[in-house]
Amino acid sequence: MKNIIFFVDAQKGPSGGGKVIYQYSSYINSLENYKSSVAHLEKKKLYKWLNSIKKIIGKKKTIETGWLFKELKVKKSHSFTWFNQKIKIKENFDLNKDNDFVVLPEIFAHFAEDFLIKEKIPYAIFVQNGYAVFPTNNVKKLNLAYKKAKFILAYSKDIKDCITLAYPSAKDKILDIKYSIDFKKFNLKKKNNLISYMPRKLSKHSELIISFLNNSLPKSWKIKAIHNMSEKQVYRTLERSKFFLAFSDLEGLPLPPIEAALSGNKVIGYTGEGGKEYWKEPIFTEIKTAELKYFCKKILLNLNLNFNVFLKKTTKQRKKISVQFSVENEKKYINRFLKKI
């Protein structure tokens, strides 16, 4: 039985990238002849403490930037209450080259030499963001990681373009993969005069936009930040809101704007580059990064939008998006990947 092990960052809060990996692992566990688990990496307490001391005394960083493998451990009993999905947790680095296949995120690609290549463990690099393929300045380690990887997984053209530019020799290893959003979870009949946004990315931009709007927005309208919410709470907020403000910043294929679109929102904001793949009117209105005053004007000009008409007009577009990001499509591409292992 083939065992697929995903390594991820042990993030405390919600993460679109983490959510996708949990979905993959959960689905693989439902298949015959396969099993899967997720290992969460975090820094050892000693190195967290040392790094804090270095910052306080102003000591210069080490020559090699980014996380170092010696600083890491696999976290046990990681909590992910924000995401309602059953997954198996792996609590150590123990691996078997005959049965295990590891999937490393691009932010951990430089660790491949330390615990995979030396032990002849087969692996793939899962690039969810083409602008995060340089997690360290150790070019030698990164080049070796991409050279020795069996596959490079990517779910957008933008990501594939970035990989090909950064690591030309890895071009023929790139495999398409997809992620899904369950359109059936959304109810489009609960719309209020609500504007939602996520402040995690480009927080200074979102702070300025909200501040600019405070006295210009009619009293009948409210603005709500989606932050540290469970998946269910996020979906309920998106269901009620009419507008979603996107502050995507150099992302491979940003997930929140798609969720917002499928829940019946008019999405205004930044594509994050990768979002250009689906960013089309009338659902999506693009704002060039840092055009803050124009961003505000676009929001205010759209407040009189007849949402009943908007929802009817955009039915076909949402249907197309729901098919592109369907659970069935995600499963199809995961199955293709598994058969190539």
C-alpha cells in the first residue's frame, strides 16, 4: 500500500494552502491501496528562543536565509479546528523508501537533501505559489531539490510559468493538479448590505481602504473582516455579504476570491497575478495594486448594484467556475498523480 505523506507548516490560523493539502490527504485516505497523513513542521523551542534573542540584540542573520532543517521538528497533535476535515497526523520524520512518497510544499523544498535525497525517499514538490519558490538563498540546495524531485505539482498557469523560469530543467516534471470548492455549501439567498474582506494579506492596504470608506459608506452598509474564523463561519459570512474585497499579494491561484464569487459576491480588488486565470467581469473587477483611491471609488460606485439582477446575470459564470473548481475535477487530477507515482 502506497503511503502519501504531506509536510506543511504548523500554522496556528487558517490557511488556503493548508486547506487544499488537507483535502488531498483526506481524499487519498478514502481510496483503496493508498493511505495518507500530514506532518506539521515547526521550529524547535531552542531555535525560537535563539532567534528572538538575535532580534533583540540586533545580531545579523546567518549567511543562509530561511528556515534550516536542524531547527525543525514535527509537531504532535496539531490542532486545526478552523477546518472541518478528518486527516491522519504524522508525528515524526520516520520514512520508508519502499512504501512512502513525500509531498513537500515549495517553502520546504530546500529540505529535500537533508532527509529525502540522502535516504532515497521519492518525493514531489507541491508549488502552490510560484512567487515562493525561493525560500532560501541556498541556490545549490534548491536546484538539487527540483532536479531530484520525481514531480512538481502546480495548479495554475502562473505557477507553471514561475517554475519554468526559476528551474528550466524541471519543466518536463510539472504535473497539473486542481483544488476544489464545494459550491453546494453556499446559499445565495441571504444577502445583506455587507462588505467582507480578509486582512491577512496586504494588511496596510486593507486598513487604508476601510479607513477611507468609514465616513463615505452609507449607514445601511457594514464592513466585516474575515479573520481567525472556522471554515463554516467564513462561508456564512460570504453568503451574507454582497461585496468581497480582494487583497491578494503575489499568489499562485488565490482561493478566497473564488469562494466569494461562488457565494454570490461581486469581487473587487487585486488578482495576486495568479488570479488572472479566472478574473473576468462582471463577477470580478480588477484593481491594480496600490490604486487605493480608485479602489474606494469602485466600491462606492457599485453600491447601487441591483443584486437580484446581478445574481441572475452571473449564473452561467458561477456555474463555469464551479465546474472548474469542482470536487470531481480535483479527484480526477489527484488520481492521475497517484497513478504516476
